[in-house]
Amino acid sequence: MWVKFMDAPDGYAAAMWWELFNTEAVSVRIVPPLEIGPMSAAREIWAPDGKTHVAREVLNKI
């Protein structure tokens, strides 16, 4: 199950967060996907329910 982890102000920031989390081996989803709608639209970052603590640790490192 996926849970909403954080909000991104636009698609560019969401893509940056996606890259960071993937580099740290945390799978995330961007909702709505980057391919849908303008890149200036706000996005949500979703993480697997069991990995949210890992995603928080990644945020604490930066």
C-alpha cells in the first residue's frame, strides 16, 4: 500500500525528489505522473507504507 509522503510545488521539484529517493534506493511515485499535465502543476510524492521511515531518514540527511 502506498501513502502520501510529501507535496512538491511543481513537476520539476517532484522530479528532483524522485531522483534523490531513487539514488537512496527508496521507491516513490509521483501523483499525478509527470507525463500528465503541465510541469508547473503541484505534485504529491507517495512512498510505500513500510518505507516511510527510510524516506524520512533520507530527508534528515540533507
